[in-house]
Amino acid sequence: MKRFMMLALLSLAAIVLTGCCMNCCPTCPSIQVCSLTVEAGYYVWGEVYINGQPTGKNIDYSIPSLKTATVNVPCNQYAKVHIVDPCGYQSHTEVIYINPGQNSLYFAYW
């Protein structure tokens, strides 16, 4: 009986000390993912970059199916968006604050 109690106490202590539980951080905010739609203005084409990272999405003003690109981004923070054309030239940078829900950004010029 003493061994069982000691084993149970050690198991409970191990669980508490290692932080293994079903809801380890009830006050931690969950990371929300929001949507950002980038639309190409006249003479704007290339790959969309967000915070310096390529998204793999392309926009092209002359092709209706590529006029917009929608990407997922973290909510409640600023995002720096620019376009890189096939020759490697970078457009100006647009900064947008990402709110929960759908966000949109219109690239009016290169």
C-alpha cells in the first residue's frame, strides 16, 4: 500500500512539474489566422511577398484569374507586402494592419 501511494504521489508530481495537462495554458491567446487579398493594379504583376517571405501566389493585372491572390496571415499585427516580378525587381512596400476577418490591399502602382 505504501508503494502504491508513493508511486501515485511521484506520478502526480511528475505531471505537475513537467506541465503535461489537458489545458496547460488557459490564458494563452490562440493565434488567429486571417485572410489578405492582394489585388493587382495597372501594370502590376509578380509574386506576392509578405514580411519578406514569398507566398507562392502570383498576381497579374492582365490575366483576370490572376488579378487577385488570397493568402493567410496572422491577425492583429502589421504585414509588409511587396511584389517581385519575374526579373527579380521588387515593387514598393505597402504596410497593412491585419484585422480579424477578410482584409484587402490594392496595389495601384508598381
